[in-house]
Amino acid sequence: MGIYIYRTLLQIVPVLFIITLIVFILVHVTGDPVAMMLPDTASAEDREILTQALGLDRPLYVQYYIFLSNLLQGDFGNSFRYGEAALPIVLERLPASFELAAASMLVACCIAIPFGIWSAVKRNSVFDLFISGVSVLGKAMPSFWVGIMLILIVAVQMGWTPVSGRGGFSYLILPAITLGTGIAAEMTRLVRSSMLEIIGQDYIRTARSKGLREMIVINKHALRNALIPVVTITGLQLTNLVGGSLVVETVFSWPGMGQLIVQAINSHDMAIVQASVFVIALMVILINLATDIAYRALDPRIKYNR
Amino acid sequence: MKQLRHISIVWFAFILIATGCSGGTSGSKEEGAQQEKVLTIGNTIDNVTFDIHNHGNTQTESIHVNIFEYLVKKDGDDPRKKLPGLAVSWERTDDLTWRFKLKEGVKFHNGDPFTAADVKFTLERVAKDKSLVDYSSYSNIDQVNVIDEFTVDVITKEPDPILLARLSRISSGILPAAYFEKVGVKGFMDDPVGTGPYKFSKWIKDDRIELVKNTDYHGEKPNWDRVVFRTIPESTTRISELLTGSIDIAVIIPPGDIQRVKDSGSTYYVDKESARVQSLLVRQTPGTVTENPKVREAIELAIDKKAVIDNVLGGAGVPTQEAIGPGILGHSPELFNTDIYNVERAKQLLAEAGYPDGVELTLSSPASTKEVAETLAAYLTEASFKVNLEILEQTQYKQRDNSNTFKELALQGKGNSMFEAPLQLEIFITENAAGQTDYSNKEVDELLKAAATNLNDEERAEQYERAQAILAQDRPRIFLYQNKFNYGVNNRIDFTPRTDEMFYADDIKLKEDE
């Protein structure tokens, strides 16, 4: 296990290097930050002056070299938009995205695990069909639409929650439900199929033939094994969520990574895009590692040393 | 089950920690402090920066005008009329020198006294540092001389008839020289200081900026205890916030939502003509079909501008044939609010130009004006043009614009933060138009170059009016409509929009106070 963790951590360096290169090229070939910074009445001369002042007239490889040397000292450069160091701007968004990600995952797990198990246990019943139908529907509905509908019904019509922004617990409810139900739709189907596979196995039959109560068979013997794929998808979804839910954060004016990235891409704010992608990539690697470790906790037979 | 319980506990702890660490916002405070007078405004984008010299964004300026003050202030209805701000009087002492007498007894939010040294520092910083975004608007300022503690001379490189317009906008908010030099840009960004009626309190990026009343303000006592500017990019969300009373004013109401705001019972709708004019850039490069003046005229006659405004913009515009609107020196009333739509004449002109069966042309538009572009294409098709519609993402559009690679037509909006003609007319001077529209008219060149340094307003107005009359015939751009900008407002608020789109919090009142 130790070697596995060590090896994974070592892989981070080349992966991050390749990511910075790809993002650097993509940001530079897709547009000119100076054009986005200046007002629409700016002349060609104004653009040239600012391009030179920001060092954007140098060859691309020189700019990348400067960027990399600064990066090695932990400096992603200054945000064109905010005029401040990029990394602190990105890091200060993390708590908001973590908060939303955690709440959404909680909503997803609270829906998916019980309904998935129940659906598997009552296979082919009306309830199972109903859950399957709702899951397909949940997956098919785009999150921005769900978000806007929730705002119009729950916040505007009923007045039960605030419409948008970040504040106390009440501000978290609508965006967490919007994101959580989308994930739950996928997760419910996964829990169900995983559970079905497990309860068809011999050791479950043995447990039942011993005369154990169904409740104990399912909860004690089947659930633990059925959770392995669920942990995988939870890990993957978590990285997506923490990396910023671009659409939902914009709909709910949630000041997290998602909104930051959308704004940075729109304004070609190179340093913010680089720092955001770097932080997200790092998180993806670490969360994947944590997921692998969680597998091991759930199923001691899984070994990583070889 | 035990595992499941563990996972649930871990999640629950995680969310509690995350929620607890969030730093929160003013939600609870807002509920707890009901006695406070709070004004909340919903913008579409966040404050760009507190470095006032390093942006060109109107919504950001609309926040800043409450913190920083200009030497001269634009009138809300007539932006050319200048009112005293931090300067109590001003005069031009020669063609290159403007003398300003400053208000005495003014203090910055940190307690520093406001003096001529602060004016010198502020204006020379933006006029000399080429890396600042707003540099080009101030580069005509050569130096600022301190005559005494409350008198300054602003010396320009060339005679500058629009200096007062420069000094009443974005980068002219006076900064505290000593404090700025002490804390640097970074320190200033964290705790910006001005002389305005409201002081900076906090900024949660992409969420909100909060200002609090400056109890030591040198003018009338500020009207609100707190002013909050929220960032709500999604229009449905912004309007929902307005309808639930969480914000008092929402900017930019899309046409589809105007009726909702009018009918809600708790809100009302207001709009105002802006200085922004939407136009079709028309290439006159030899070899293009639009090189022929008859084709250009046919394009203008084929478009029912009024119908575009009514059906696509929900009425938020005025049809025009000129680059600048009312209130700007050089405005030509005979070219404004006109209706010259005539599809039959357009077809006839096209036939006369040698295209009886129509002609193919490409119309490029940014995605933000997709609906307008589609409607224009439909009108042009009716007049037997064959239109290739090219809808481009914003950055791609800007890149094409900067590299002058549009084909025959491109849909463009041009704003005017100074409310002065040069910003929207000097693009037609031969050197500036080269590669873009390739328009060239010697008389227009002479008129515009002479007007740029003409200190006689009467003559200058005539020069611009004459240039506009020629441009309306030559059509290097086909001007479509002057945009109106609009707001949804809570019934408890008395709000009259300003032409310059600024939110001076003290001009916005609670109806119950009146």
C-alpha cells in the first residue's frame, strides 16, 4: 500500500506538467486577453501598447518558459482581471465549492443508497419500475433547468428559501438539491445493479439459508460489497463537484470555483485558468488516491502492492 | 450497516465543517439588523478591481462612484453638463492648461486630508503607466502641476476639448497619494480608500461588495447605512431575487421578463437611452459587393429597425442613422428616430447595382446579439440578399474584429463612456478605417481631425454634424438603433436611471422617506 501511494504521488509531477502545457496552449490559441480587457472603443494602438506592457507580444515559448519558472516558485502570475496573484484567488473559492460539493453528495447518498437497495430487493416490482423511471428522468433533466424551476417554485412562489447567493444553511438547500438529485439519479441505478449482483451470490444464499433475517442479510452481508462501485462514482463525482459545477454555480450565483472558471475563460484570464486547472488536477489525483484507499477499507482483499 | 453509518457520519461532519468554515455572508446579519437602511443592487458581473485605472467596466464604475469622487461630476440627465465634485471651480487658462480649484476640508476614509498632491498622483499615474488598461484615455495629459494646496493645473499635450469628460469618468476618482504609495496596489485592493459618501466594508468575489456609510462625509449626510452590490449573472435568478424583495434594483431585464416585472405588483420597470449604438460594420474594400454604394443603401432600406426594436428588444431602443445620440455634442436630430424602411426600393437599388437576382453576403455577429442578427438576416433575405449568418463566441468575435477579418457585414455595439463624439467617430478617419471598413473620405478626415483639437464648442458641433451627414450617405457603418438599458425596481424605492448607468446611492431614495 505504501509503495502504491508513493508511486501515485510521484506521477503527479509529469501529469501536472502536461496539464499546464495543454492549458497554456489552449488559452493562447483561443483568444487575446487584451481584446477582452479594453473597452470596445479601444484602437489598434491601444491594444498594441497594452499587449507590450503585459509581455504578451513575446514568442509563446518564451512566455511559457517564464510561466514555468515562476510556477516552480509557486507563482501562477497575476490575474489580468483582478490584478492580484492568481493562486490565492483560486484557493479562497475552495471552501464555497467544498461546501456545495459536500451538501450535494449528502443529498445524493441519502436518496441513492436507500432507494437503490430497496429497488434491488424489490426487483421488478412497481416500486422498482417507478424508481428506474424517476432515475432516467433525473438524469435527463439538465441541471440548469432543475435549478431555475426550483428557484421559481420553492423560492419565488413558496418563499421557503433564498433565491441565490451564499450565506447560512438555507442558501445551500436549492443548489445542493439541484446537484444532488442529478448525481442521485445515476447513483441509484448503480447501487441497484451492484446490489442485484451481490444478492445473487452464493454467500448471500448461504446467509439466508442459515435463517438470518433479510434485514441482516442485506445490511450486514450485501451492502458492504455493493458499496465498492458506489465509492468509485462518489469519488469521481466529488472531483467534478469540487472542481466547480459551472452551470449550477452560475444559476445560483454561488461564489465557488465554477463561477470563477467561467468568468476567467470568458475574459481569457490566463493565470486564473492555469491556477484553477492546476488545483483541480491536484485534487482529482488526491481524491482518486483516497478512493483507492477507501476500496481497501471496504474490501481487505484488494491489494495495491504488486 | 456499520460502514454505512460511518460514511454518513463522516459526510455529516464534513458538511458541518464546510458550512462552519464558510465565512458566511451577510444573510444572518441582514436579518438581524432590520433597523439598518440597506440598499441592495443586483449587477450581472462582479467588481473587476479596485485599481480604478486598470479596467474599462461600467458596472464596476457604478460601484466605485460611491467610494471615489471625481473633480467634476456628470449631470444624471445631461452628461455633457458638468457639476462640481472635488473641484469647486475650473477654467481654461490657455489652449493647453486647465486650472482647478479644489474643495477644502475634505478627508479620505482613512483620515488623510485631500489636497492637490492627490490629484497630481492620480492623474499622472494613469497618464504615464502604459500597462494600465485606461492609459489611452488619459495619455493626452502631459503633467499635473500643484500650484498650491488646493489648486492644480492640468497640462495637456494637445488642446483637449473633452478633458472635462475624461475627468468625470472611470479613472478619475481621486486616490489618496500617501496611502496608495505606502500600501501599494495589493494593499489598496484589500482596503480601498476614497473620499466618497460610502466606505468599503467587504468584498466576497463573485458574490457581493458591501459599502457602509461614511459618517465624516464632507457633503450631505449619506442616505443609506449600507449599500450592497450583488453579482447575479443569470437573468432568471436576478429577476427572482427582485421579485422576492431580496434586491431593490436589478440591472438588464431581458425582453421576455419585462412584463413579469411590470405585473408583479411589488416591482416596477424603468429604462433609459444609453450612449451605446448598435450598427452594421460595412466593408468597402475594393472587390467586395458592399463596395457599391447602392448595395449599402439597399441593405439599410431592407431593415425595419423599428420592428427589430419592438420584437426582439422588447422596445428597448430608438432607431437611428447616426453614430452618437442625443446629449452628445454633434448629435444630428434629423438622423435620429427615423424610419426609412422600404423593401421595394431596396430590391430596386440592388437591381440597379447589377444584382437583380440578389447577391450573397456574410453577416457576422457575437453570440450575445444572435437574435438581432437572425432578424436582420431575415429582412435582408426578403430584399433578395442571400445571407450567410456567422454567429461567433465573444472572444472569437473580438479576435476577428481586431484582426480585421470580417467579410461584408458585422453587427457591433459601440459604447461611449465619455459622452463625446470622438470615441464613436474617429474610427472613420482613413488611417483608422484601413483594413476594417476601408472607408476613406477626405472631407470626413479633415472635419474629424479639426474637431478633435477645436476648443470652440459651436464650431466643433458643426464639424461633427457635417461629418455625420456624410457618413449617413457613405454608410461605412449602417447605424441601427440606440440601445436603451433597463432596470427592475422594488416599489419601496424611488429610482431614476442616469444616462451614464451609474448608481449614486444617495440619488436613490426610500419612498417612505420622501
